[in-house]
Amino acid sequence: MSRWFWKKRAQRDLDLNDEIRAHFDMAVRDRMARGESQRDAEDAARREFGNVGHVKEVTREMWGGVWLERFRQDLRFAVRSLRRSPTFTIVASLTLALGIGVNTAMFAVVHGVLLRPLPFVDSGRLFVPSYKANAFGPAAAMFDDHYARLERDTSIFDRVASYGTSSLTVTGLGDPLRVSATRATSQFFSVLGARPALGRLFDESEATKDGGTSVILSDALWRRRFNADRSVIGGSVVLEGVSRTVVGVMPASFDFPAGTDVWQPWRVIADPKTNVSFIPVIGRLKPGLSPQLAQQMFAAYASHLPVVDGPPRAGLVAALIPLKTVMVGDVRTPLLIFSGAIGFVLLIACANVANLLLMRVASRDREMAMRAALGAGRWRLIRQLLTETLVLTSVGAAAGIGVALATLRLLLVLAPQNMLPRADGIRIDPWTVAFTAGLTIVTAIVCGAIPAMHASEQRLRASLAAGARTVTGGRERLRSLLVGGEIALALVLLTGAGLLVRSFERMRAVDLGFDSRNALAVTVDLPSARYNSAADMREFDARVLANLNAIPGVESAGAINWFPLGKGGISGNLFAEDGREVPSGYNVNALSVSPGYFRAMGIHVERGRAFTDDDRTTGARVAILSHSVAEKFWPGGNAIGKRVASSEKPDPSDWLTVVGVVNDVKGRATSSRAAADYVPLAQTNFPFFLRRVTFVVRRHEAAATTPVAVATTRILREADPNLAFETVASMTDLIGRTTAEPRFQSRMLLTFSLAALLLAMIGVYGVMSYAITQRRQEISVRIALGAAPGEIIAMVLRRTTMLVVPGIVVGLGASYALTRVLNRFLFQITATDPTTFAFVAGILVVVALAASAMPARRAGKVDPVEALR
Amino acid sequence: MVSRIELLQGTLDFIVLQTLRWGPRHGYGIAQQIRANSNETLQVDTGSLYPALHRLERKKWISADWEVSENRQRVRVYKLTAAGRKQLAVERSKWELLSAAIAGVMNPPVAESET
């Protein structure tokens, strides 16, 4: 349409010229007919006609579609005028590129993780039926026996499925490989609406309690391990030492639960009498049933389920949670907080650009006055200036996409593993580009509106006379206001970052109860196919420990089944033969350790003794309690020699004699569960308690780490060449991993707030140095009248303080209102911690004064002779 | 000196339509006619006249054609359309109502309760 449009438009312009020309000629001819000379007639006609340009302009406005033409004109003019001041253009568009770029990156993350629908058919109808209870944390799960009933009941869900993930070992093709295996009930894939890329899904008949004999591979594993060989279907793969048949391969788009390498057919057989567990469940709502109604139905349904033996079920709240909420649950709030923070950074950048624009506008008063005189209306001038800003923000946005790409790469590298679910969907896609386009326009309006309105207002006051002193009062107030706003925003960000940093420091200062220095750890899972008895596994542990202790430079080595810094664990009730009654919900971590464990961990034996090699299968059964358990049962410290058991009515042989008390240990600063009872690995007979083992190796302080780590790896390889295990890691690193999220969060917010601080500093510097340029005359008069340079500098610094203090006051108020969103992430510090607030406000004052130091010095050096000019 | 009155946009539209009732005219002709008919009281500013003509044309109340004048110059001549005629009738009756009302306000019938 456009070419036709412009051609027609050009023709109409020519016509209008002719029309006006004819009007003018006729007027002249009439006047000459009345006897005026040609010259007089032309002059008079011209006077009478008025401003030809203006007449054309207002006539054209009646044509419609004129805005397009205007926009083109404005655009061309904007580009020309920006080219004339390259420094301004580069500084402003770089500022905007940073602001828009990081916001684009953040949007890509928010869209990829939070907004994008799940990649399942009709994913809005997928819900997680779950029981929420504080004791069990935020995990969305329900009792297996209730799930078994839900499988048969179709009043709420079309179909339901459950699943569980574990880490297994694939052997037989090259190096042993740790894979993430998901056991899935028979409806699992159909609930999600997934189809295999190759082969078939599981048959109902294949499902067993422990994962059947067939597997489905993920696209990733199929490519990595089987070179995308299509004949893999019907072939076999050795999983946990057992050969299983590959029946299917899922497409790359199917990744649920995230990171799964193989799926196994599973059947939930729940016996509420013996062992009740919490399992995750997913369900697809029955067609036509509204989520609200389903909620009510599920609540009613759950309340009618029979309550049998097992863990206490009082206080559980049944709810249907959308699958997406469960999948992104933990990361939602931090992402929204980051988005807000990064939005603040953009606002501050906008304020800076607005300030630059105001400065620029000040030097264009004459141009504006000229344009007004030539017939431009006020709205027209505003539009013109806004177009200029739009060109600026567009250039910024184009560069910003590059910034966004870089930021995203950095973010995905720096973010702790597993912190971001659905990270594969984070990219610059059409949605992101649309967001950036929208943001560009909004930014242009936010940056440009105030300067544009201001400039168009000033035109009336501005004079065409060259020497006239410009009126700067209003503009200076505006600029101060903008900088005040920047200070307030920066303060909010700094306060948030300060709180997180302090909270993180406190977290690190917590005594975890063991000594992480000079210690290494490595975790192994022993596959049931090759280690089917407790004796096999105990033998393995003992053999490895003996070799570890023999490594030169090793002080001691120990083993534990559920390592405090690892995942998983079993907690249960503990009963004392003669101890005080404890509340029925009192749970204690049940751990099995080798004799050297406490020494290797640096755990202090407070009373009694550690385990010894004499605590054997055949020997008397013994236990060691952690400090808080001992105090709970026998306050005052006389637990040694008492007897405990893990069930209320134990067999006589189940009683354990307490031989020692050790200090409490916890895996992370934020966890409160330090209560533990330890038994010797050698006296642990239940294979389940021996499947996983972590070896802890403490070296002498003088010994180097690497040889010990290498030796440890070699010993494990030699002990069982088919064992896959993670890299031997230093305990300090492992602790670092448990605090990776808070560290990442505090660093992110710190980065944003430092950027904000820098921008605010630039803002203060800009305002102060401009103000001084404007007041050189006044300053030189003061100096001529005897003011010392020191007084002038003091005056500038006073003005800076006046500029900054209102911003700080507003910022403190805003922080007080806003930092509570961080509450959930703060450890041992309140969201309104006065020390942090005061400290941050102090930093801002100092930084602002530093920013104005240079302008102040320049002011002090003004030559009094200038007063004479 | 004759005092001149600035015309409001709506009034100008009405006057332009009214002027074209006596036949097609070009812009200059319309301006002259209005001036003459109002005894030089109404001075139509070109900055108002041309936007008004182009606006009325866009509303399809008048239409324009190019003709060649006696001095062999291309001139744009406007004439009233059927829709314009209808609009003029509407404006006219509104105008009559208004002027009667204003006349009434300005010269009220002699009131009994004048103090």
C-alpha cells in the first residue's frame, strides 16, 4: 500500500500548491484591476494570505492518514538530528541498550519458565492431587494407598498416574553410566498425552512393583549411548546389572520429570499396614469438569478416605495444584523479584536518559522557537521530540537484543544447577522480540514525555535573540526530581541486596556441626542385581574403607549411608526403655556409619565413645545419639548405657545400648533437623539401608588434595569396575552447592543494585556538573567578591546533599514497604533490619558526594575574571 | 474601520456550504463572496478556509473539480453535493433556532417586573 499511498500523497501536494498559487494570483489580479501596482498588489496579497507553509500544513491535516506522513518526516528529521550529536546518541542508546537488554533477558527467562504452557496436550487440565502439611514440606504428593484408590475411581480424573525417580547405573556399553530413571505407572504417558517417537509405550502387564524388565529411552540417552540407532527397539540394555528390553524411545520434546533418561513400568502396590509412603501423582481432569468443582470434589473425596496405620494424617489439607505450579513452584518468587529489580534498573536508566534529553532540549530552545514560529503546533513539537526518543530507544533495543543474548548465556552458566526448571525453553523467541518492541515504545514515552512537554512549553518563553539568558529554574527542578527518583530506586535495590548478602553471611557462619576443611566425599549407589545381600554391601564398604585409610596423607576415612550434604534419608520414631515420653511426631534421622566416620567428619564425641571395629554383627547392638536426642530423652546428660529402639514394642534383640553422644549435625544452615541416632554399618542388616554409601576422607593438613582425590577414585574403580559414581568432591564445594541458590540470589540482586548505583551516580554527576556550567557567572561573582574556593566547594556539596536526601527518605520508605517480599529468603535477619537500612543510606550519601566531587572542584577553580565578561 | 469577526469552525463550514448554494466556486471566489455578502465584516482567513474546504470534501458534503480559468490557470472548483444540501438544511434550521434564541435574549419582551 505504501508506494501507492506516497505517490497519491505527492500528487495531492502538487495540487494543493496549484490551488494556493491560483488563489494568490487571483488576489493579485483583482488588486491590480483596482489600480494597485504589481508590487504593491503582490505584497498586500501575501500579507493577506498569511503564512503559506502554515496554511498548507493545516490543510494537509484534513486529509487523513497524515500521521503516517508526519511520522516519516519526524523519523527522517530525528535521524538527522541524532547524527549531529553522536556523543549524546551513543551514551543514551548504550544506557538504554543495557536497560532494555537485561529486561529482555529477564523476560525470556520468565516467559520460558513461568508463562509458556507445559509441552503437554491440553496441559491446563493436568493437576497434581496432593496433601499439604507443614511437616512434609512443600512437596506435592499423596499417600500411596489413597493413590491406589484414586486409580480405580474416575469421578474426578479421567486417569491418574504416579512416578518416582532414582539414580541407576547402565553398564555394558563403554564406561558405566549414571542415569536418571523414572518408574512410571501404566497411565503415565497417556495422562500427559505423550507418544513415543519409536516403538511403543508400556503394556499394563509389564508393570511390576520394582520396575519390570522393559524400558523406554529418552531421546538424549538414545542419541548419546546408542548413536540414534533405530534398531535399538527390541534390543537390550543393562540397568542395575539386569538386562532389560528397550520397547520405545520418547521424542526430544518429552522430558518429564525433567532430566529422565529411562522410564520403567511401575505398579503401585500399597499396603497401609506395613509401609506407607508419599508419592507424587499427576492426573488429567475428567472432560467437562471445571477445575473449581474438581477442587471441591477432591477435598470431599480425600476427607472420606479411611485413616489407617502409618504416619499421622491429621492436619493434612487435600488440594489440586496445577501441574505447572508444582513444576515452577520454588522459582516463581525469586524470578518475579528479579524482574522487579531489573525493571527498577531500567527506570533508573530512563531517568538518566530523560536527564540527558532535558539537557539537549535546553540547547535547542532556539530551534524549538523557530519551529513554533514556522507554524508547528505544540502537539506537533511533542510528537517530533518523542519520535526522536523513539529512534534512540529503538537503536538501544536493537543493541539490547545482543545484550540480552549475552546476559542469557551468562545467566544460564551462573545459575546453580536445577535452580531453573524448564531452562531449555529460555531463548529469544518471537514472544521475547514482541516484548522488547513493546518495551521500546514504553521506554521512549517514559524517557521522552517529560523533556518533550517541557521543551514545547519553553518555546513560548524562549527568545530568538541570541544573547538572551535562558530560563533554567523549572528545568533544574525537574532534573533534581529525576535524580531524586533514581536515588530512591537505587536505595530500594541496594537495601534488598544488602539484606540478602547479610543473610547469606549469617548462613555461612552457622556451625553445621562438622569440619568441612581438608575433607573429601564421594557417594556410591550399589545396584541390587550385584549386591543383593547386606553382607555383600558391608564387605564392599569395609574393603574400600581399608584401602582409603591406607592412602598416604589420609588421616581417617569413614562411611555413612545418608550423608548430611546429600539427598535422601530416613527418619523414624525412637523409643527409650526408661526415657521420658516424647510426642508421637518426634522423628529422628536413622543413620548407619562406620567406626571412622565421626573422626573423618570432625564430629565431636561429647560423651562415651565412637563406634569401634568390635561393634560387629555378632557383638552387642549399640547406638550413638546426637546431642539433642540424648537431651530430649535424658536431660542432664546421662544417656550412656541406656537402651533405645526404633519401634514401640521391640523384640528383645532390637534394643540398642547407647554408647556415645555426639554433637548435632545438619546438612544446611537453614535446616532444623539435627536430631539423629547412629548405628554401626556393621550392625545394619536391612539392605535398603546400605544401598547408598558416602565415603568421607580426611587428609592431613599438610597433604595435597589432588593425590588423595585421585587415589580415592582409583580405589573405587578397582573395588568395582562396573560402578558409576560422581566425581570425588571437597566437602567445602559440597557445602557451597547447598548454599548455591542463596548465593546466586544475593549476587544477582547485588549486581543489579550496583548497576543502579552506578547509574544514579552518573545522574548526580550530570545534574551537578550541568548546574555548575549554568552558574559559572554566579560563581565567578561570588569568588570575585571574596568567596574562598573551599566555600564554593562546600556550597556544591551542600546542594548535592539537598538533592540526595529527599531521594533517600523516599527510598527508605519504599524499601520498608518492599523488602518484605524477600522475607522467605532471609535467614536470621528481618526484612526491615535497621543496620542494613542505615548502612545502605550511608553508602548512597557517600557515593553521591563522590559523584559531585569533580564538578565541585571545577566550581572552586572558576576564574573570577569571568564575572567581568 | 469595519470591525472584523473571527469565525468558529462550525460556523465557517455552514457559511461555506451556504455560499456554494449559488453555484460552484473556487477558494478565492468563496472568500470574496463571504466578504462581500457580509459587508466586509467577515474576513475569512486562508488558514481556516482551505482546511474547511478539504474537511468538507472529505465528509463528502462538497466535491471538487479542476477547471481552467479565463487566464488559462488551473483552478480547483468546489460544488455542493446532495449530502451537502441535506446538511445545509440541517445547519440552517439549527442556525435559525439559535439566532431567534439569541435575539430573544438580547431584546427581551418588555417585562412587567422591571425595577
